[in-house]
Amino acid sequence: LREHVVKTRRLEAVEQMGAAISHEIRNPLTTAMGFVQLLQEEDTYYEKRTEYLSLVKSELESAERVIQDYLTFSKPSIVSLSHIYLHDELHHVIKILHPFANQYSVEITEKLEPVSSIYGDRQKIRQCFLNLVKNAIESMPSGGQLTIESIATPLQAMVRIEDSGVGMTKHQMDRLGEPYYSTKGSKGTGLGMMVVYSIVRAMKGNIKVHSKVGKGTVFILTFPIQPESSQPQNS
Ligand code: ADP
Ligand code: MG
């Protein structure tokens, strides 16, 4: 019964996210559609056309950002749970974000020690790491150091993501994970951290944050391990 309750909760979290995503994507698409309709009207002046086209573009970019924060690794399949090795998933996400880190002149140090497996949804865990690492890189607009570690402890798999970026005030840290909270203006969705917290909670993990303005930020995540030898029931 307990396992069933856990799974139901996981599914609820996923369904809630699904509803939020379609809302977040529909808004910019509806706006873009409005401008496309205006463009279809024959008597629209040339200058207006250029303006409408750039508005269509920025609305589509905003939809694209929402998709990136929620759905980068989603496959059109039902949530699938399996044993996951966090060091492998971190390596995967770092590889994907290497070009992005280069754009920001961010140097990445990987200290990935093998950790015991945890049990959960691989795509979601990747999304969670992607959002954290992306934020870390974005916090270093003129370059810096990003250190990503996996650390084995007897009962937990631990992940540390440390940047030398702009850091956060106490107030900013308190608001982390609040939907739409962003300090990045039109370049932010304010959804990335909400997705991170929702995923970590669904996986019975824990997040700690330390930050200092002008010095940097460290996120420490822990997840209960679930070795492959101890198969959970009914899965
Ligand atoms: P977005 O990245 O779209 O702004 P997020 O939900 O991913 O939205 O992050 C919310 C806010 O949290 C960011 O706008 C930023 O102010 C703050 N933040 C998150 N991670 C970091 C970090 N590593 N360093 C500094 N600030 C951060
Ligand atoms: Mg973000």
C-alpha cells in the first residue's frame, strides 16, 4: 500500500506539472496567433508587419523557454521508474550544457564519484540537473567556476553544484521555487526552480542552498539510495 501511495503522489505531481505547462505554453502561442492574424490582414502596413513578426518571434521564444525548463528530456511515454546512477546523469547533463558553458566562459570541474543507485524517473532527474546547472551558468555572465560533484554516503546519494556567480540575497533564497519568480526579466521563466523542487520532493530527496552575494551559490541535493539488489515491490 505504501508503494502505491508513493506512486500515486508521483503521478499527481507529474499531472499537476502537465496542466501548468500547457497553460504556460498556450499563453504565448495565443498571443503569437493574434499577431499572425493581424499579419494576414491585407491592409497592414509594412512597418507594422515587421513589428508583428518580431513580436511573434519573441512569443515563440518564450514558449520555447518554458518547454526547455519542463520538458527537455521528456519522451512521449508514461512515467517510467528505474534505478538511476546520479553520476551518470550528471555527466550526461554536463555534456549537453558544455556549449552553453563555453558561451559564458564558464569552466566546469566534474568530481563525479560513483554513488549507489536511486529509484525514480530518469528524464525528470535529468531535467532537474539541467535546470540547476543552467541557472548556475547563467549566474556567471562574465565567466567563472562551476564544480559539480557526486558524493557517496551510506544511505544517500549526494550531489553538489557550486558556482562562483552573482549569488543570492536572503530574500531571493526564500523565494526560490516560487512560480514565476525570476530576476532575469524577459529572459527568465521563473519555472526552473519550481520544477526542481517538485521533482526532488517526488523522489523523497532534499535540497539545501547556501549563497553569498558576489561570491556564489552551492546547491546540495540528497536522495535516498535504492540499490539494485533491493528491488522495490510491484515495479
Ligand atoms: P529563471 O532561471 O527562469 O529566472 P528559475 O526558477 O530557474 O527561473 O530561477 C529563479 C531565480 O532564482 C533566478 O531568476 C535567480 O534569481 C535565482 N537563482 C537560481 N539559481 C541561482 C544561482 N545558481 N545563482 C544565483 N541565482 C540563482
Ligand atoms: Mg532557470
